Amino acid sequence: MSVLVYTETDNGKFKKNAFEVASYAKNVADQMGVSVTAIAINAENTDALGTYGVSKILNVSSNQLATFNAKAYASAIAQAAEAEGSKVVIISSSADSKYLGGILAAKLNAGYVPNVVAAPESASPFMVKRTAFSNKGFAHTEIDSEIKIVGVSNNAFGVVENATSASSETFAPTIGDADFGVKSVEVDKVVGKATIADADIVVSAGRGLKGPENWGMVEELADVLGAATACSKPVSDLGWRPHSEHVGQTGKPVASNLYIAIGISGAIQHLAGVSASKTKVVINNDPEAPFFKAADYGIVGDAFEVVPELIEKLKEFRAQNA
């Protein structure tokens, strides 16, 4: 028996959350006195998982699973859990993993708790801490089912090195047409830029920028910081930026280490979607903007003056510390 962890990839490369969930799984396994097994689907350099406590790697190489499909991936993970006799399955709380989490729970007849922010308080009973009420509070939840699925929030537990000698073997789940619900026809991906889901830093802007032609400074600030770019809902609705960059309760949730909001007043839906970010910085010329009440740091000023100066200072800092 082992703790099973599903490690996400993007174009064959492990996402940061893959190493975070592996680290979390190792903590759980140590509490239970068992080892960690990872399932990696169409992944490269799987040996890297051993750095984070994984003892066994199930390598799945399948053209059927070349594109993420929640139902098919859940079927593969469920078969791995059954083969390994795993009573605890660890996944992330990314959009993809939340999509498959419920399906996987139904297949395994398991209890499923997403948005978990800390290692289990105890393994028996199995008690975890998760965010609740749009990240405004925490709930301590007991999972009392025989099989348990834990969804770990991004940047909550952290990446912890725990070098282990990992064995690797081929795993070939049986995937048929019935394992596919919706089929993807085409997938467009941003290439060469940090994605909102995985970025440690997110630079976001709103209608305060007055138009799409002024987004150059936002992208420049993001480039200097190695950050992902994002926007508020009105901006994506106006067509200034793609909907894939819309963050908030009705868009993509953000749990970055640093979130910089430029010209965003702070509607309640936006605040709910970014509240899991550890440090929030707001730049706005309206001192009464609601976002200031939720921010860790705030700058009252014209974004067209503040942001270029911030970029220059960051470039100077980087040059001095190169």
C-alpha cells in the first residue's frame, strides 16, 4: 500500500504543483508509515520526482491521453490507485485537477476535499485544513471514507526536497471510448510565458489603464518580474485582453506568492478570486478603492507614472545584483 500522487504536466514537463503535491504526499506517507507512488502521464524526466519523496513512478505513455481529458485521466488514476492499493490519493487544486477530482471520487467511492492548505493534522482520524467561504475562512474537515482524495492548493504547502531512490515502471491503464466524455478538437496554449495557474507572481490590470494600447507597460513589468499577466473581468469583456487572462471568482482563481493589481478597483468577485495570494500590492489613483482594504501594500498614484518608475527601479536592482 502507498499514497498515490497525480503529477500534472504541461507539454511533457512537470508543473511546479507536481513537485508540491509530491512533497505533500511524502508528508502524508510518513504519517501513515507507507511510501509514495506517483502516476505521471506522458511526462519527461520522471526521475525528478524522486527528489521530492516519491519512491515509485508509474509511467503512462498514451496517445489517447495526449490531451487532458478529465474523465479519461480520472479513469487512469483510479486504475493506478486500485493497482497500488492506495487509500489516499493526492492531487492539486488546479482547474484541471478540480475537474477530475469529483469524477475520480465517484470512481473510487472516495471522500474528496479540495483547497487543502496544510498537512493533515492527524492521519487517524484523517483531518485536513482547507479554505472556505471564498478564502475568507478555514474549515477543519475529517475524511472518514475508506479511500481519501486530497486536493492541495497551489503555493500552500510548498516544495520540499526529500531525496528518495525512485524506481520506475510502465503502467498501461485500459482506456476505452466510454472513458471519454467531451473530446477536445483543438487546444491553443500560450507559449514562452508564465501561466496564471503556475506563476509565483501575477501582474494584473483593469479599466484604469484606459485601453488595450496601454498594456505594454503591464507586459514589461511582468517580463522584468518573470510574472504572468492577468486582467479584471471588465477588461476581458471589453475585448482588451483574452478571456484566458480574466482572474477572479468568475474567472481563474489565483494563489500566487505575489499579486500586483494595477488600476483595479476591487469588485467583490475579483477579491474573492485572488484572496489566496500571499502578498497583494495595489496601484490605484483612487484612495477609496475597495482593493486597498484587502491589500498588503498599496500605492495611491497614477499607474502611468508609478509603473514605469517601478520598472526602472527593478531593472536597476537586477543589474546591481546580476
